[in-house]
Amino acid sequence: MGYCIVNCTTSTKINAMEISEYLIESKLAACVNIVPNVVSVYKWEGKVVEGQEFLMIIKTKESLFKKVEKAITERHEYALPEIVATPIIKGNKDYLKWLKSETV
């Protein structure tokens, strides 16, 4: 069984909390860290944009990625939210056991 970290940003803490709480309550994620004051620079609609965002670091099973993606997309304020996953290749086995027990 594989695990992953899903990164996603929002422009408000309220939206980050709403998404995070849903993921935890639905057992789609074991833990979500919300990091405030992330500066993001990107090109959108032909213009370079700089903005303050909140970064969600979501720990889940790889097998749940599609459900996590759908849950985020349905609740996210952006038309095109950043939703990217990175596999966890190693980790504390007791933490990974806990992650497994906290997700469906």
C-alpha cells in the first residue's frame, strides 16, 4: 500500500480549513498541515501574479488520490486549484501505520 502527500493552496484560511476538515472527517486524509503566508508567483491569464496563500500539506493513501482531488475541487474557491501528489517513499513505520488507520 502506498502513501502520498498532496499539496494544495488556497487564498483564504477559511477555505483551507473547510477543505481540511472535510478530508479528515471523511477519512480521506489522516492529517493536513496548513501553512500560512506562502508567497506564490505564477502566470495566470497571461499575467504574472503574486499572492499570499495558505498551503495545505495533506497526508493520505495513494489509492485515495482521486477522491481527495474530487473533494478539493468541489470545495475549492479557485477555478483551477493546484492539486499535486508526491509519493512517500519512506517514513516512520508507526506514523504510516497510524496514517493507514485514520483513512478509509
